[in-house]
Amino acid sequence: MSDITRVYLITGFLGSGKTTFLNRIIDRFPKNRKLTILMNEFGEIGIDGTLVEGEDIDMMEISRGSIFCVCVKTDFIKGLYELVTKVKPDVLIIESTGVANPSDLKRDLQLPIFGKRFQFQEQFCTIDVGHFLDAYQVYVSLEKQIASSSVFIINKTDMAKAGEIEEIKKVICESHPSPVFYETTYSNIPFEKYFPDMMPSVNAACPTVNGDLKVLTDVEMDVYIEELLNDPEMEITPPDQLVSVVYTWNGSNLDEVRKMAHDLPANVIRSKGFVVENGVWHLFSYVMGTWSIDKTHVPEHRIKNKNMLVFIGPPDMMTGIDQALKKDNWTGRGIFQPFSGMNK
């Protein structure tokens, strides 16, 4: 096993197809190589981790904010330290929340406590054809994802309107000097070009690092992270002020969920969750006004947050959400705003 962990970052705005892309990588990844997934979700509860396909996937989940902001930076650094000292995967794939500012990732991976074990490879950005242009220039996080990414997966092209793909490319080229584009459906790209671990000959070319890592105590780690967060050069402020809220559905007829989706205010960016009708589980997915309720192949025992939907958007979406869910069988769990510590 190599001392080096190759790191890939998957970015992209909310609902752009990041998890679909991740599942394609997992499906092609060789069984004799060690793969770890770090899944980051903005909401108070995690949904996307349940959608990751494959048996015995080594996965670390961090919810309640962006791993690149102060709200969960401590969890992120501690998680990376555990990976580099204990798990030691060949490949680490990080799927960041759709509202993350990933500008600091490369520097994070080179922190002295990691002993140069992380080797950054590529940053992918998935693009939702139908919603990219509406979200761009409204949400700063999307602009920062474009600026720091290198490969752009223009996804859901089968739903593109005339001239839409070229307009998206034009916008990205204005913010990025040398973008690489793939026009796809279901995030299908030539994976072997970017993942040498998928090639049979990779075992003969694995780099190593000399020297052992110093093992930090919990107290030493806390002191280290506190000093890190006090560094004035570190970007730990959120690019967009957003909140999430979780509602539990206590009904039995999916028509109630459909009605709710139809009545949601226009400023809700994203909603997702698993709901059940007549013993059959469905995935509810909502992206900026477009929504679906489809039967899911995820086994019931893997669904952690049952009949719970998470909603993400600006704080003023709450009035409209309360209005849309005030009838029928909905129970709110309170607002969660990770960047300010607001949780009520």
C-alpha cells in the first residue's frame, strides 16, 4: 500500500449531479484499491450519503455546514487526520456541499500534520444545464467553484434549451482561463483519464513518503486547529448566507408531498428526502422549482432519516415554506444556520 493518498474534489451547485458522478467513479473503481469517500452536506441531516452505491464503501459524512468554513472546519481537519494516520486510503474523493467555497482545499491538504501524504489530483465541477444560469451571479459559492475547478461536467444535456450549453461555456470561460468541458447525461466522462488507480499498471508507480507522522493527542489537535482558525489568511467565511430546515412528514399519501412541492416559494434552492407510501420508498428531489418523486432502489435499512425532508435557501424562504406546509401532516424541526450558529 502506498503512503500517498490521491485526492479528488467534486464540486457543483445544489442538485447538479455530484452524487451521480460519484457513483460512476465507485462503479469503475478496482476492488483491490482502497477508496474512501468524504461526503459533506450543508443541511442538518444527510441524505446524499444514503444514495452512494456500492457494498462496504468506506465513507465519512460531515453535515451541518461546509467543510471549508469555520462551522465544521474542525470536523474536516480531524477527519483528514484520521484518514492519513489510520485509514490510509489509496484514493480520497471529497464531495463538497453545493454551496461550498473550495478555494482553501489545496492548502488544507498540505498542512504539516498530514506529512505530505495527500496528493491533490483534480477538481471537478458538475453543472446543471437547466439551473446554472439562474444560480450564477446570485450565489457567490458557484463563482468560487468555477474559479477553482479545472474540469467542468455540463450535465443533463438532454434537457438543454437551444443555445444554453454555449451560453454556460461562455460564462465559465469568463471566470476560468483554461476550462476542460464534458457535455454529458448522468455525468459520464472518460474516467481512466483522471483516475490512474483505475488502470492495471498503477501498482508499479505508487509514490511513497519517508518518515513517520507525529501522533497528536486530542488536546494537541484542538490547540492546533484553534491556531489554524485564527490565521487571518484562511478563508473561513461563508460565500452565501443560507439556512436549512427539516420537516417531518406524518402522512401516507404522496399527493400531500406533491402539493407541498407545487406550493413552495420560488427562493427555495434545494430540497431532498425519502418518503414512503404503501410500504414503497420514494426519493423526493427538488431543485429551484423542478421536482420529482421517484421510487428508490435504496434498501429501507439504509435510509436513516425516514419521511424527513431538508430544505435549503435564504432565510426569507421560511415564510413561504411555513405557508406551504402549514396544512396536512408536516412537523418542523427548526431552522439551522450553520454559519452563524443559529439553531432554533
